[in-house]
Amino acid sequence: MRDGGSYRLVLTYDDASGAPGKTSADSDVSDVRIARIVQGERVVQEVEFETDDPAFGGTMQMEWSLRSGRMGTTVQFEARNVPEGIRARDHAEGLTSSLANLAAYLEP
């Protein structure tokens, strides 16, 4: 990852009956640009969902901040310009899941 870099994220759901995807019935596709990286401190990403639904349009900004402490590293995130079609509860659940997966990957 580097400033100005990008990647394409494709999430496919086994069971999307409770919350269908934004791109298709069972998927979310987004193009992500790396707006800024401060090594060991912060990653700022700009996310655009691939969708025909205007409720999910626009560019969402995600900022992940890292802070070292005695008990380990604290990861904090802030989402700006979240599309109106993304319910706050669903967004919080997704971000919480991402943090849990990160912890599981990094912790012994």
C-alpha cells in the first residue's frame, strides 16, 4: 500500500437474504484509493461502491488510526460521508467484524 495506490474489494455473501449487497443480490464491490498513509500511525482510504442505487453513491472516507500503548496497539476508525443507504447498525457490525478479524490475525 502506498499513497495514491488503489485496490478493488469484492465481498460475496453466502446468505444475503437479511441484507442484500449493493452491487448485486449477494455482493458488494468497491474501488478503494489510498489517500494517505502515515507509517505506523494512520491509513486514509476513499471508497466508492459499484452500484446503480444512488443511496449508495458518493465517496466514503475511512480513516484508521493506530496508537501504541503498554497493552498493545489501539486501532480507531472514523467513517466520513457514509452513503445514506448504509444503515449505521450494519456499518458498525461490519467494522466490528473487521476489527475482530484483524485481532485474530495479529494476536498469538
